[in-house]
Amino acid sequence: MVKLRVELNRERCIKNLNCIKIDPAHFAIKNKAFLKNGKIKDDISSIELDLNQEEADNLIKAANSCP
């Protein structure tokens, strides 16, 4: 298992939707992108997850797809 903490700055979201196309299990959009089951504070969406390597790689790929 891989432990990840992911933070998404919603203020910087340009609604490109790449993150959602790559990993809809963890990313969604409601006005701006957010992490499913995550917490939102001060326009930062964050979550801590224990994932298998394939899931972790996919989430990292989705996060890195943001322009």
C-alpha cells in the first residue's frame, strides 16, 4: 500500500478536466475541481489515502495532468 496526501488548490483550477478524465474515482467538479471524500478549507481540497500502487500511480498522473 502507498500512503498519499493530496492537496488541490481550487483557486488555481481552470476547469481543464484532465484530472477527472484520468481519475474520476478521486476527482470531481462542482464549479471547480475537488477531491472526492476530501476536506475543503480555504479553497484547498485535501485527502489522505492508502492506495495500491496502480491506484496511486493513476492519482499522481491525474494530479500532474493539470496545466
